[in-house]
Amino acid sequence: MAKVLYHITMSLDGFVAGPADDMTWLSGLHPGPNPVVERVIGGIGAVVMGHRTYAPATTAEGKVYGGRWEGPIFVVTRSAAPSPGFTLVDDLGKAVAAASAAAGDGYVAVLGATTARRCLEAGLLDEVLVHVAPVLLGDGVRLFDHPGGTRVRLEPLDLSSAGPIGNCWYRVA
């Protein structure tokens, strides 16, 4: 059975995107090989993303995992225009169920902070893998943003580093 994994790179100060969803900060990182990334990418069977992640992913430069992974991608949206290689689904639960069926025993990688938060709130998220990059953004989209606060307990599965990148892999308790 597939596990649902929030997989993301985050700045040291907790942002996964800069202001206005800017992702250009990632292009300046050249950390070298990361065995954890390679292991995860090799184990992903399907991807679920929200509409804010979908728009950049439809461009040549915005391929999922930089073009190193190909497979079924399910987009949770009610308003986006279809694009080849993406399945649009109007309900988060249905998108995760379809992605899980497509992934088999692999991972369903969740891309996008809002989609991951919604998966967590719905009890659909099994694990979180964050690659912590040595950069401070100061503002932008937080890894986990829930106004008013929410405590989510995580159990460590693997804490490691590859060059300047910290790998923090947890199971949702």
C-alpha cells in the first residue's frame, strides 16, 4: 500500500517558496549528490499537487523533480485548464486515493505547502521529508502554516546530511 509523503526543500528559516511563490532560490543551490533524494525519487509511484504548484510544473523548466521523475500526477483543482500528463481532480480525498492506487507500493509524493497541510488535516499524510537548505529567505510560503497554531507530533525515521543539506524524515505520529 502506498505511503503519502510530503517531500520538499525548505530554507533554514522555514520557507518552501519566496514571496509570490518564487522558487528561483532553489536554482542557486548546487549541493551535490544526496542519497536520500535518489532513494525517494526512485520510490515515488505518483504525485499529488495543488493548483499553485501545477502552473509552474506545466512549463519545460518546471518539470517535477527537474525532469528526473516521470509518472502519474494528480492535481487538486477546480479551475485549472488541463495539460498533457496531468490528471485534474476536484477533491483532495479522491486525488490521494487515485494517486495511491497508481503508486502501488511506492510513495505518493505531495508537492505544495497548502496541499500537504490539507492532507495532514484530513489524516491522509503518513510521512514528511524535508531537505533543509543553507539559505535564509526572510519571507514567503511557510513549510507548515496554520493560523492560530496546531501541534503535530512527528517521529524521526532518518536524520542525515549530504553536503550542506540536512535531510529530516519523519512519520506523522
